[in-house]
Amino acid sequence: MESPEQPSLKAASAANPSDFDTEFTAALEDADTTLAQIRARYQEIKTAQAEKATLERTLAELKNDLAQKEQLEQNIAELQTELEQVQEQIHTLAITLESQLWKWQEPFWQFIRYFGLGFAAATLLHKLTS
């Protein structure tokens, strides 16, 4: 009942037992080589996945840092604008205070009073001496 196309194991082993051993050994070596390649590829995949996860965390941190930097720059710009407004208000208040402290009427009248007194005293002394 054996077909002529399919040789039986008995026929192959009976025909040449050393061919079977060499073929089996070669098949085992091929299987070992393939298994070693699969293990190496598996390690490459695991390493790549770990590196990808690390890089994704780093990317998320960098995006977060960038967002914080942009927020900080926006806060700095707002603070700079506020600082300029406060400086302008201080300058305006300084001018207002100076104008209140230094009234032009008082120095003018003091000048007239003391100049007038000095002129009167000089005139009196001039008349007394002459």
C-alpha cells in the first residue's frame, strides 16, 4: 500500500542510515540557527520597544518643558508690560509731587519781598550816608 512517490521511513532508513543521520543533524542545526535568529530578533524588538518607550517619555517631557517655557516667556512679557506701566505711573506721580512741592508763587513773592526789603534798606543807607 505504499505509493511509489512517497518513500517510507523504513525504506529510507534501510537504504542508507548515514544519510538520515546527516540530514537529521543538518535539519537540527538549521533549526538551532533559525531559533537563534528568532531569539536575536526578539531581543532586538524588546530593546527597540524599551528605547521607544524611553524616547516617548523624553518627548513628552520636552513638550511639557517647551509649554512651560512658552508660558514663562508669556509671563515675562506680561510682567515687562506691567513694569513699564508702573514706571510710567511713578514718573507721572513724581512730576505731580514736584509740582505740588515747588509752587512758583511762593518763590516769586519771596523774591519780591526780600528784593524790596533789600532795595529799601539800600536806599535808606544811601540817604543816611549822603
